[in-house]
Amino acid sequence: MTDVTRLTAEIETLKRQNEELSGLALATGVILTQLLQSNCKRELNPQGAATRIMSNAREAIDGFSKATNADPVMTKRALEAVQQYEDQIKSVLAV
């Protein structure tokens, strides 16, 4: 097999694996959002509960990143995802 053919096959394999992981991430995100919304709705202050959960998540990400010297790109994306979840959850909760 030539190098070009081998590299093309490897790229296609990586693309397929990336799409599979993207699907897994999407499903996980949807399930997580639904669970968090359900939990927050049970609280006396749903907006406050969402804020508290996301603040704890941010602290955990920061702690993990510092302890493991995580890639800054990964940390930045994780924190952006927390903000995205917070926005999604709060958009359906009573004020």
C-alpha cells in the first residue's frame, strides 16, 4: 500500500471515529441537560441551583486542569461548554 493510500485510509478512519465521538458527545450533552433541568426545577430557587451547579463545575475544571497541566485549549472548551449548559438550562427554568 502506498503512503498516500495508507494516509487516506487513516484519515477516513479518524473522520469516522470523530463523527462517532461527536454523536456520543451530543447524546451525553442532551441527557445531561435534561437531568440538570429536572434537578433544578425541584429546587426552591431553580436559577440559583443552576448557578451553583455550574460554579462547582467551573471550579472542578480549573482544579483538574491545574493538577494535570491540561491543554489550555481543552480547558477553554470545557469552560465554554459549562457556560453553554448553564444558558440552556436557565432558559427553561422559572425566574
